[in-house]
Amino acid sequence: MIGVTFIATTATVFTISALMVNRTGAQAHNDARVGLEEVLQRVGMAETAQRNYLLTGDSSLLAPYNTAIAGISKQLPSIVSSNTGASQQAGRANLKSLVEKKLAELNQGVALRQAGDAAGAAETIRSGASQSLDKQLAALTSQVQSAESAQITRDRNSITNLAALARDISIVSMLATLGLTVLVYWLYLKAIQSERRLDRAKDEFVSLASHQLRTPATGIKSILSMLVAEDFGPLNERQTHFMRRAIQSNERELNIIEELLNVAKVDAGRLILHATEFNIDELVVSIAGEQRAAIAAKRQELIVRRPKHPLPVVADEEKLYMAIGNLLDNARKYTPNSGKIALTVGSHHGAVHIDVTDSGVGIEAAEIKNIFDRFHRASDAMNGNVEGAGLGLYLASRIAELHGGAIEVTSRLGKGTKFVMILPQGDRRVAENSAR
Amino acid sequence: VLPKILLVEDDDIIREIYAMKFELEGFPVASAENGQVGLVKVAEFQPEIILLDMMMPVMGGLEFMRELKAQYEVLPQVIVFSNISAPKQVDAVMRLGAKAYWTKSDYTPDRVAEELSKLWQGGGSVQTT
């Protein structure tokens, strides 16, 4: 279809060009023919004026003669040099020559009369040479004009044919363009339908994966919780200890499933924020409280700093709970026993800053650019020293981005790391933001 | 007096363990493995609370809610109890009259029993989690 349109358009351009060339040629032939008629008309006028002068000897009658001669002299060269083809050029060159001879004869008659030789002047008119010249001029004029008229007719026919061809090609071109437009529109509709099908497939995948992955782990969680609650009978100390370890493993498994599902949602553009207004400082304190036991288990010191006054934000509380929790969890994992962690929340220039600073192992400079990648694990983690799936920082950064914020990181190897989550205080527009 | 609970859940383990926990806590309990059996049990057992899974064979939670709403003028308290992550389906079932959505993996039988007791004592006020 595109090829047909291209060919039709190209043919139209060539046809129009040919039409313009033919039109120019036809115009030149027509101009030449009109010019020739004017020259011959002036020759006639000059001859009449000359005759009157020869008969009367009245010099005032030479004025129209001289005007006609001047006009002929001016017009004759342009007729011969007009752009009208070789055969016509030759005919007009002969005609020019005859016209010049005729003018010479007329001038000779005038010159004799002016010299007082009225008989000699009359003889130039009556001579056989003059009669012959007139006949030749008449014959050649007729021949040249016939040739010009024939050429003009041919040019006009050619223009008519080319115009018809241009019309036909334009119709084909128009139809091809219309077909192309319909084809492009159809492809566009198909693309939209495919995208919608893909969106539905993504929704179904996330929904199904969510159900299928969580359900077995939920079953185990339910049984373990009843066992440890001694709903099925008393447990001894050793059984209770290992039951609690099993519950911890089950919780880790559910957390990893949750993170994987959130990653799938982010990738599918389905992580939707549900914004409400709440105090971010209270959320931070709550996260610290949630993780305090795990931090204390490593004998780490946790310092929480919050502003004197509540710091309200409009954001997705649950997602930020996860994101800030991931940052704090990360600090705990990569800080050695007895290390220090500081969690600070405040506002700077209208933005909320949540700093998580640790005295941990730090990050190599070359590694910093990769730490927010999916499934990225630090070298210590790869050695099996730190648990996790490498999704926590990725999700934290994506959640910050969804809120219109970001996470900045600075680190010194062996000294510690500082993550700063910067969030706008938010407005209701955040509510409908998604991971697209 | 504790409320009668109908558990509509296709997973055998979860159905069994939750039914056992509710019995231990003194709740009258019945269970159904899908929405279609669930509708029969609603007629027979006349529960005051239904814990409803969403993704089930034969008849899922959304279709169950549609049928329930079509058959009864006054609905029991329906709590969607599922691991599904499909906001559109959850919205639809909430519009049909479900009281709350609880993510199953966030709960233990002990906590659900406690929440249901509170719900019953508190006259039906319940939070979606």
C-alpha cells in the first residue's frame, strides 16, 4: 500500500512537471505565431505608408512608415530566437531574411523618392523582383503559420492527455492514501487491543501468583500458630523453641513472597498508591518500635530523632511503612553487633527527609550505583553473611519515586552508610499515582 | 453467646485449622469448600458471620456475594478473607455488601478468632486491613 502511494505520488509529480513543460512550449509557439502576425501586419503598414509617400512625396506620411519599421526591427530578432523547436526556427529564419529583403526594397524606394527620382522609386514597386519577393513572403508566412498552428494543436492535445493522466494518477494516489490511512488506523486499534490484553494478563498473573504463593505459607502459619499456642496440647521447652524458629522462617518466607509480589506489581505497573493524611514522625517511631527487638538482638543501639511538632504528610502509609522499614532493616543487617543506627525524621525546604544512618560495613563506591537494582546483593550478602532477597532497597526506591521523591545514599567503606529518603509533603494527586 | 461462623474456603488445611480454632474458642462453625456449597450452608446453618475466600473452584467469592445479595434481603456480616491481590475484585465484593477485606497471610487463627469476638461484641464495626 505504501509502495502504491509512493509510485502514484511520484507519477503525479512527473506528470505535473511534464504538463508544465508542455504548457510552456505551447505558450512559446502561440507567442511566436502572434508575434509573427504582428511583424507581417507592420510590414503591411510600412508598405502602405511607403506607397502613399512615393505617390505624394509628402514627408509627413513617412512618420507611420518609420514607426512600423522601428517596431519590426525591434520584434524580428525575438521571434527568430524564440524557444519553439528546430524546424520552426529554420522557417522563421528564412522568413526573417525575406522580411529584411522586403524592408530593404521599401527603404530603397523611399531613398529614391527622397532623392527626387519618382520614376525609379515607382520602378522598385513594379519590378519582377519585388513581385517575386511578395509571393515568397506570402508563401513562407503561410507555411510557417501552418507549422506553428499544427504544433500548437499537438501541444494542446498533449496537455489534454497529460491532464487526464494526472487526474487518474491523483485518484489512484488519493485512494492509496485513504487505504493507507485505514490500514494505519486498523494497526493502531490492534495495538491498543494487544496492550489491553497484556494489561489483563498482567493483572491476572499478579492476582494468581499472589493467591498461589501465599496460600501454602498461610496454611503453615496457621498450623504453627496453633501449635505454639498449645491449642493441640502442651509443648516442652525445646519443642516451643523450635516451633518459634519455624514461625520466624515462615514469616521470612511470607515477607519474601510479599516483596516478590510487590516487585511484580511494580514491573506490571500495578503498584497503586492509596494516599491518606497522617503524621510521618509517628509512622517512623512505629517502625522503630517494630524492629527494636531484632536490633536489640544484635546488641545494636538505635537512636530515633523526630521533630518537636507532628509532621503531617499525604502519602500511602502502608507503602512507606514498607519502604522505611526496608531501609532500617537493611541498616540492621549490614551493621555489626554492638553498632549504632540512627533514624531521623524532619523537614527541609518543604520536603520530608527520613535519614537512616548506620556504623556498618559501608558500600564500595563502585557498588553504590547498583544497590537499588532488583535482586542486587552486597558482597557480604553473597558470602552468605546477610539474609534477604535483594529486593528491599529496590522497592524502597520505587515507592519513594512513586511519591515523587527519591533516596540518596552516601557511604564510607568500613565506616557506615547514610540513606536519605526525600519525600514531598504530598497532595491528593499522589493518591492516584501508579508505577507506570 | 458467640456468633455462628461459616467458613467458605477451598484450601483444606486452612479450612480445617480455622474450623478447629473456632470450635476451640466456642464459635458454632460450618464450612464450605466453594461458593456453591457455601450458599447451601447459608440456608441450612444461617450464619451471622461469613469468612469468604475469593479464588475458589466452581463458584468464587464474587459470584457467591452476587447470589447471596440476590437471595437475601438481610445479609450476614461478610468478611473477605483471601490472599488474592486484585483491587478491582475486592472493590466489587465490597460494593456488594462485604464488611471488610482481611489479607489471609497477615492473620493467624488466634487473631481472627479474637477479631471476630471483638466484631460481635462491638456490634459489627470492623476494619479492613
